[in-house]
Amino acid sequence: MSDTRRVEITYTGIISMVPEPAKNAYRAVVQNAEHADEPHYAWILLSMADRPEVYPPMDPLDSKDGRVAYPLQGDATIENKVTSKSLDTNPSFHQLVLDLTDGCHQAYPGADKIRSRCLRADCPELVSARFLIAGGELSATTCATSEWRWEAPGARWRRIAQEVTHTFDVVVDPARPSLLVSFGQGRYVILHRDRDDTNGFKLVVGNTMKEDIFPTKKCDEYEGDTDHHVRMYYDLSEVTYPHQLRPGLLRRKIKALPKVDAEAEGDVVILRIGGSNCPPGLWRA
């Protein structure tokens, strides 16, 4: 006898979305940017209400209000059976996710394609973690208060997704519902639920500066800022793309909304709301 639970994994920060058409899937590549001028750290954010079991035991990067962020490393595998084999891509994904092709200079064809070794090879100097996005639905959400454009002559303003979310269902033991995510070399995270708790599992995967794990400001408080961190994406380009040609992102406010802090949604903690960190980026297949 088995049961199912909904799983929602949200990706934010310097995380590459790479199409894998042969598998009807995407690969989320969490870049190793710890040695950048403004270091970014790969993390996984969990709710303490899920009684997370992390192995090997490690110190969290940060924690706040019943939420805890741990360092992230390895190739992630959802060990529970995923009920859907096909991946549906919500129109919001293609409409809103930052297209890295638009940031490429015409003199450098191929700069918008990620190195193949970043997808499958063990290259910790370039990649901290990878997730296969297969089955379920892939969608994107924007920051409601602002929009971006590439910092380049003639670039148009448009809404760009702050987060990408993969939603899918998994099979669980109804007597002891749990979600097991392994990361290779004996590393894993297990989330536990009580037998009568039918709520789904929520995780956030991020690659941001430490101060952005738990945002203290909303997007509209950064009007006019230029995000230069997105230039780091092109460190993974198949061809060498000179740093001085890589554009940043310029932000402007479109409307103001009330600030919303993390709060309880029934018995489920909302893990993360808002923030002004870099958006995920989409590579060419």
C-alpha cells in the first residue's frame, strides 16, 4: 500500500536551467561561485517542521524562524518514485526566465551554450550541485514590483522570473511519509511527516550571497540597481566570453506592493518570499 505527496522545489539565484530535449527534461546547474568577488553560496532551505535529517551532519549556513539553510553539494536524486514521467512546461517559464542568449555579443557565437562537462562531469570547481527536472510541471514567478532589462543599448524592459518552481508528486509510505533526496557519496536529506499530515514537501534551492538567504528587502527597494552578478553565468560558457562584454541587469520599479514577511500558511512554513537576488538563467540547448 502506498500514498502520494506533492513536492515543490523552488530555484533562485545563479542557477542555470539547461534543456535536455532527449529526456523531455531540464538540468538545474548550481554554479560554484564561492570564489567570486562577491561570493555566492549554494544552499538548500528546509522547514524545521519537516524534521530534516541531513547526512553527514553539518552546520547550517543560516537559520531563521523555523527555517534552516544547509550547504549544497552533489548530484541530486529524488529517491521516491515520481508518479509522472512527462514534464509540462508552463508558458510562464519560457516567457519569464532570463534568456542568456540575449546577453551575448554577436561576435561570440556559442557563448550562450553551457560546457557539456558542467552537465555530467565531476567538476566541483565549476559546479556545486545539479538537479534533474523531469516529470510534473515547471513554472516561473516574477517579482511583482519590478522588472529588468539587460544593461545594453536598445535592450527592452521586461519582467524576468525571480524563481523557477518544479512541482511533482511522489510515492510515500503512508505509515511514515518521507521524502529522500540523495546527493552522492553517502550524502542525503530526508524530510519527515506525521502519518496524518497530508501537506506536501517544500524545498528552496538557492545560489546567493549569504545575506540573501533570508531576504530583508523587497524588489522595489532596489530600483535603479544594476545586477552585475549575472555576468558569472558566462564563466560556464562553451566558448570564452570576455568579461568586459558581458552585460548586467538593470532594475526598475513598476508598482509598489506591501512588504510581506515569512509567515505560517496553516501548519506549513512559507520558506522564502521575495528578495532581490539574481534570477535563474536559461541556456540554449
